[in-house]
Amino acid sequence: MSASLELRDARLAFGGRTLWRDLDLDVQPGEFVAVLGPNGSGKTTLLKAVLGIQPLSGGSLRVLGRAPSRGDRRIGYIPQQRLLDASTPVRGADLVGFGVDGPRLGLPFRRRADRERVARLVAEVGAEGFADRPAWRLSGGEQQRLRVGQAIADHPALLLCDEPLISLDLANQAAVSGLIDRQRREHGSAVLFVTHDVNPVLEHVDRVVYLVDGRVRIGPPDEVLTSPVLSELYRTHIDVVRVHDRIVVVGAGHDPHEHAEEAS
Ligand SMILES: Nc1ncnc2c1ncn2[C@@H]1O[C@H](COP(=O)(O)OP(=O)(O)OP(=O)(O)O)[C@@H](O)[C@H]1O
């Protein structure tokens, strides 16, 4: 079986600033990979490279066996959360509908088969109770469930998720990450999941890609999320402790990322 994602010696730089280099990564179908790192380390830019929006500065990237290209329907994408306002006059279910027929706003005559498919997706993400309400009135967690429905509409071979749990409470974090996990288990989608906090998805994660100041470490959480590895990555002393089933990262006078908030 060929890899869903193949990066070889990949490098991305803007001007004189290298976000990451020496990135060698194969993601297999059905694999759940978390992308971690401090603000500005290039996590979103990695997703943009996979989406064909951002060319690499060096090395190579193959996505589902081909060069990356914009608008690849084999890829599902959950962008960083943008809460809707009243100027977006759509119902919750329409958010899912965009995944079925593309964002053709103002097209009310969706085919019956498509309407049924939207209804099935709405049920799949547990959104029946609020799918008919105006999308902008929905809570962050409700909107996020519908965005997952949109991203998995075509059961994509590759699912890219950019901080999909931001601003969700613990119950909704578990619900949304569970939906994404189910997608990869039932349909073999490879998942690239950008997050500041690995804890809400720790039970699902096969490997992490950790980016800091151009340096990269890749491996299972137990191998990468350790004091020696993170201290080397951050070039300062970092303590990593396990509290029950959570990982807490504490930097010496330095807050590498929000794992530390788990301690409070
Ligand atoms: N097209 C661009 N031109 C120049 N700089 C860019 C461009 N796109 C992104 N950057 C810069 O690259 C850096 C990495 O951005 P990116 O959004 O990938 O970070 P991130 O790791 O996702 O951060 P965060 O955790 O804050 O979301 C940032 O400093 C950003 O300003």
C-alpha cells in the first residue's frame, strides 16, 4: 500500500526564515498524525503545502500518489475555526451541504439524493438537533461538528485538521476528535491533525510531528514527548510529566505550548 503523504527532505522558508527543513515523513492510510509546535512554527503552512497552496522551498512532496494540487477532492480540510456571523445567511445543514456540492451559495435546489446524503452526514456527526438553525447562531462546538460533516462528506483519503478543537469544551473536544478518529477507522483516511494540545487526541494519535524553530522530530508520542527530546528541540530545559493519562509540558521560564495549561 503506498503512503498517503510522502515528504522527502522537505524545506519551507519565507525570505531568510526557515520554518522547517529536513522533513522526511510518510503517512500511511488510516494513520493519525498530530502536528505540534509553538506559535509560528509552520504547522498551518505544512497543511497548506499538502493542499497545494504553498509550494515547498526544497525537497519533494507527494499527496495520495501525485504532486499536490489545489481543489483535490480526495482531501478533506477543516480550517482553523472561523466563527460565523449574521452576514453568513446559511443553515447549519448547509455547512455540511458545501462538502457535498461545493460552496454554491444561493442554490436551493439540491438534488434529492444530495439532500439525503446531507441528512445522513448531519446524523453521522450528531447534529440533527440544531442543523436547521441559522449557522451563525450555533455554538462553536455545534459549528465544528458541522464542519467535520463537511470535511468527511466524500470520505476523503486524507483529512487535514487545523486546530479543530479550539474553544471547545472537554465534551465537545472528545466528540469532535472521536468523529475524526471514526472517519480514519471506518474509511482508512490518513489524518494530519494540527493542535497545540495533544491531550484531547492522545488516545488516537499514532505519531507526532513536532516542529520548533526549523527543527523536526517525528515518532510515537511516548518517544517524542519526553524531557530529553523536547529539551533538545527547544534548546532549553523542558520537563515532561505524565499526570494520569495526560502529558504536561513545563518549560523552564518558557512556555513551549499549551500542554502546560493542563496543569492548572
Ligand atoms: N505567505 C507567507 N509569507 C511570509 N510569511 C508567512 C507566509 N505564510 C506564513 N508565514 C509565516 O510563517 C510562520 C508560520 O506560520 P504558520 O501559520 O504555519 O504557523 P503555525 O505553526 O500554524 O502557528 P499558530 O500555532 O500560531 O497557528 C508565521 O510567522 C507566519 O507569519
